[in-house]
Amino acid sequence: MGMTRRALLGSAAAVAAGAGTSAAADPGSAEIPALWRELSRTPFTHPQIPYIGRAGFRGGAVRFPRRPAVADIRDFGAVAGGTTDSAPAINRAIAAVGRAGGGTVTVPPGMFRIDDIIRVNRSNVTLKGAGSDRTTLYATKNLTELMGVYGSRYGGDKSGWSWAGGLIWLAPEARWNSLVTAIRAKTWPFEGWTGNRRDEWRTLTTVAPARQGSWTVTVSDPSRLHPGSLVLLRLADDPDHTLLEHMCGGGPGPETYVWDDKTKLTSYVPYEWPVRITRVRGRHVTLERPLPLDVRPEWDPRLTTHVPELTGSGVEGLTLEAAEAPQQPHLLDKGHNGVVLQCAYDCWVDDVTVRHVDNGFGLVSASACTLRRTRVTGRGSHHPYFCREGSHDNLVEDFTIEERTSPAPSGTQLHGINVEGLSSYNVWSRGDMRTGTFDSHRGLPFANVRTDITLNNNGRHGGDASAGPLFGARFTHWNIRVTNARAGLVRIDGLAPYSATVGIDEVREFDQIDVPDFTGDLHTRLELYGSPHAVRPRNLHAAQRAL
């Protein structure tokens, strides 16, 4: 028998309450914050906590597809042992399986040398090793050697390989080819869903006003909309920057903030949110996730096309080891990078370790993807995890950043789990961060959650002043165990507007200290400060999934 949404919410609230009651025999061992009780009543519209219960591959699916093995890389010429470049064979196998309609490319136990980028560029293809402790791809070259210098579209002498590209690169073939062409022509591209110049889209329909948290929108013309199709919700800003203000929760602080000189931030607009359509009834269109923001006429809301996505593809069960080389000075990375998902939707990475990398795992204009059981290890990295260029609704869970195996050279920086560039509704869950920090690179990320993480908070955040605020609204840190008592970017009740800091260790300010971007009341909440082990539910993402 079916249950109503109201009944489901009541059931989930009862589960949380039961957890608190059952622990009552151990005084002080468990407490349910007021914020959780509020969220249980209004999960899609809470002012401080975002709804992230549908984050990740296929709405947070527990299992990934198990497709039949179609190709073994050895049948395409790959040879274990390190004497033969196996990258061409692996890429031929991926292409063949893609042409066949999908399946699994198997990589047997052993070490396989790769002298080129591994391109997972076909949908419904799984690249599957025998386990991260049994299969290794050993990368002998970096991205600068393989593709050339990659500059910044904002100028300067920075290397774009400091924040983009992977030696395993999941991206649709046409989009990857266009990026390579632009980089080699030194016409530094935008990296997202609408092409190198953000002009590869057309309008499908305009959208009537709707409220954040709604699952259904009303459109002017549903004729080109179909269940199962992926569309972009496009929201442009107006001259008064009311869209950016709305991303920050609105009110006097955002209204008096100076936006016009934040040129890097304003280059990220329009906000583009990929989402699948689940139902079309007349002019009413139901989405697979609730609206991330209000839809208002002044933002010219519309559903649009985009470049063809990579979907249903994954990488599993292997270690990617880069040839060990010294970490480069900050923002001058050569591109010994790990695994990157770009213009990918409903894709995944599972049981993958990267070693000796400049940058570990990247989400670049990627949405609804899951990274599970991933690990960054070796000589230390610039961005162990980065999430940027409008990446939304992703889930990173059961992740580890190990202590570096060699000292950091002077002039380098370590960030941690990065989020920037209007990225929203992403989740980092069940993490063991033995180094790094909760990095925001400015660029107004909003509505992101870090939960159930142990952190040695020794990294530093980055971000140009022209990229605007560190945080937008509805950032949440929930059950965070800080082993070195450093507050920076973990206790955010004095920094992030309309935010929630719940169940963190007592911390103090030292080293990098920030001031809030907005004046006045930030409308933030702090609960169970100093009591991370007491907070129930312990994992905000898992609890929201129960809603």
C-alpha cells in the first residue's frame, strides 16, 4: 500500500526521534537538534538546510549498474608489466564497447602503463578493474605534455591544469574534442554544458514563476519535452543582481553587497541546472529533483538544450598512479591529475585510488554523479577533490585523503574538498580527511552539505576577490570531528548566510582567518557545538534520503 509524502515525513521524523530516545539511557550521548525537527516538517524549503536527499547517481542509488563484460583490454593489445603503452588499447576497447551500445571493459589484475589520457567518452560504458588493490594504471606523462599549456580565460600565467582535466577523463566525445581544440588553439574555453563560448543551446520553452522546492513547473510550450530527457533550467541575472542576492538568502546584507566589480563571479551567470523530466501532463512538467531556487520572471527562466551528455558510465576498481614528480608552485600544476567527470550526468566512480597527483577527483559541470570509496594518497596534492563550473547534486561518500608521503615544497598549497563557481546541492559524506580543509574558492557556491567527516583541518582555501562571496545560503556542516581544533571554514555560523553548523568539535581561529562577506544579521544557526558525537541523526544525507 502506498504512503503519502506527509506520512513518509512523519515516519522519518519518528526514526530520528527514536534514535534520541533509545540513547537516553546514556545521558548526553545523543541529541536531536531543533533544526532536524524543523527540516522534517519542511524538507524542501528550509531556510538554512538544503534538501540533498536525491544527490548522486540516479537520485542516490545504492547500487551501480552491473553490465556484462564485452571487452578485455588485453584483446585490444594491452600488456601488463609496464613496458608497453596500454592507453591506445584501453581507449580502443572503450570505443568498441560504446559503439556496441554499452557494457563493461575489464582491466585485469596487474600494472598497465599508460602514456596518454584514458577517455571514457561513450555513454553506458563501465571501465572496471579487479579492485583498487589489484589493478593499477601507471601514468607516465602529465596533461601539459599530452595536450599542451592550458591558460586561464581570466588572464595571468596560471595553469588551467590546476583545476581541470584528468588522466582518466569522463566526458562526452564531442565535448572533449571541442575542449582539446580550444586548448591547443589557446582560446581558453568555458568548460560547461553550453560549449566553449556558452552559445551551444536553444530554448525549448519558457517557464512560469515557481518557488524553490517545487517538483513541478508550468511551461508555455511542452511539445519538445519528454519524460526521461535531460534539460537545462537556465536562470539569467538582472541588472540589480537579484538572482545572486537570492542565492545568498536575500535581505539587507546581499542587497548592499557590491556585485558589479565581481567580474569572475558574474561570468558564471546564467545559472544552468541540469535535470531529467519525469512526467509531462499538459503544460505541467514534473522534475526528478525539486527546484534549487525560485523561478522569477526577471531572470528570464527557460528550459534549454545543451551539449550531448555523458550518462550511465563509470570507472571502478583500480588505482591511477602518476609518475612521482615534485608538486609545482601554486596554480602552476603540470597536470598529473586523477579522475575528472565533465558534462556528465548519472555517472559514477567506485573503489578508485589516485596516487602522486596534482589534483585528485574533479567534478566540472558534472551533475547527479556519485564518487564512492575513493582515496587520494601519495606525495600530496593541490586539490584532492574539486567541484566547480556549475556542478550540482553530486554525492562524494566514503572518501579518504591520506597524509602526504613527502613534505610540501615551498610555494605550494593544499586545499581539500573544494566547491566553487555557483555549484550547488553537492554532498560530501562519511569522509576521513587526514589533511586539507573544507575549501570554498569563492564563486558563490550555495546549498552544499558536508556531513559525518573527521578532519585534520590544516589546509587553506583559495579564490580571487573578483569571484565574490565564499558562501551563499544553505551551507550545512553536520557532525564534523575536527582533530586539531582549527575553526577555519568548518565553523561557518559567522561567515555563511542562512547556514547551519551542527555538531562540530569546539574550535578556535588560527592561521587563515576570514570575515563575512555580508553585513548585518547572517541568519545562521549553531547547534550542539562541541558535541559532534551526540548529534542525531549522525549523517544528514542518509537521514534526508529517508525523507
